[in-house]
Amino acid sequence: MTALAHPVEPSDALVLRRDQNGVARLTLNRPAAYNALSMEAMEAMLGMLVAIDLDPSIKVVVIEGSGKGFCAGHDLKQLQANPDRAYRARTFETCSKMMIALTKLRQPVIAKVHGIATAAGCQLVATCDLAVAADSARFGTPGVNIGLFCSTPLVALSRAVHRKQAMEMLLTGEMIPAAKAVEIGLINRAVPEAELEEAVDALARKIARNSGLVLKTGKDAFYSQIDLPLAEAYAHTAEVMTENMSFDDAAEGIAAFVEKRKPVWRES
């Protein structure tokens, strides 16, 4: 049964939200522009992320694109039409805020990718916690080929894949197929396009079965430790584990495991 905890957006909204069974689907909705990230689209996405972060009924977020592709990156026509340096700086600042918000969001985020994911669209895939793509999807950071190096996309890309693989993508601007994206760690898996919806839905459902509070704790721990020195990372995560052991859901989960039954989560 679908439960919507927010107003239904009009069909022409720049980002659509649909909730079902603890999963929020956010759809970039500029199909004629390959879902290019205009200022307004990024602001709409930011607003939705703020609302979702405060919504305890949501366990997982899926981001997808309407039309023929996932996301073609920044709206270059909008940037060209607004040559003011302050406007352009605000565009990239807004994009950075959106990417950071995704990482800090309490819920895990899955990118569902079809068609192309280029430049800031590839950055969006790299930023999401997980990514599943159609085997026909392609990824790239082609800014170098038009005199605009993908400097902000490289932040997420260089943190998701090996630096030499990232540099090759950034310096050549060449598109890579989904199989290569799996190989270098940009996405988790590639599936036949006809199976993409079910593959993402199954992954989201599997994650959503877990305690919302535990998912938040784990995501926070993952990103907070990843750049720490080894000893500090262990000290930090040991503290997280100690705190996690005090959760009601930890007591319930351990009891359910011992008693060979499904846990009933109480915390979100």
C-alpha cells in the first residue's frame, strides 16, 4: 500500500517524489533537456532532501531520471545565458550543497541509471551511496572536450574510483560503458534495461527491511571514518558500535536472531 507523507507534486515539477513502503523515489523531470541540472532543479532537489531527512517513515531514497537518460550534467544553456560570475558561482555552490546533502542524508541513496550520466550527472551517480544501471547506460566527464574541465564532478568521482581511472575519464572526456563503470567501482552492478526497475526495487526493499536508526548510524559511521588514519578510524567506529549496542533495535535484533524470528523494529 502506498503512503504519501507530502503534497503530490504536479506532473511538470522539476523533481517528482513518490513514496512507497519506506522508499522515496525522486525523479529528475526535465526529459527534453536530459534532466540537466538547472539552478531551479537543484534547489527543488535540495528542498526534497531536507524534507526526507526529517521523515522517519523513509528508509531508502532512489534517484532516477525521466525520459531517455539519467542526467546530462549542468544546464549549460542556462549558464551561458547568465554570464554574471556571481550567478555561476552560486550555481556550482548549489550543486555542491546538493551533493553534500546526499552524503549527509540519514537514508541510503541509490542511483537508478539509464541512458547517459555525464559531467555533474556522473558526479551525482558517484555521490549516491549505491548505483545500479542498465547495461546500456554510459558514463563520462566530457567537460575537457568543450573547454570546461569537470572540476566539481571530479570531487565525487575521485572518491568513488581509483585515481588513475578517474583521471583518464577526466582528461579524455571519453564515455565508458556500464560494464566498465562496474569494473572501476563507479556503480554496483549493471543489469539488462528491462530488469533495471526490478533490480533497484529489490535492492531498496532489502535495505528498507532494516532499522532506520541503524541505517543512519551505519551511513554516518562509513563517511566519518573513511578519511581518518587507521587507529582513529577504529577508535571512532568502536565508539559507534558501543553506542549502537544501547539501541532498543539492537536488543530486539539480537533477541530475534537468537530466537530465530524476524525482528520488529521500534526506532526510526
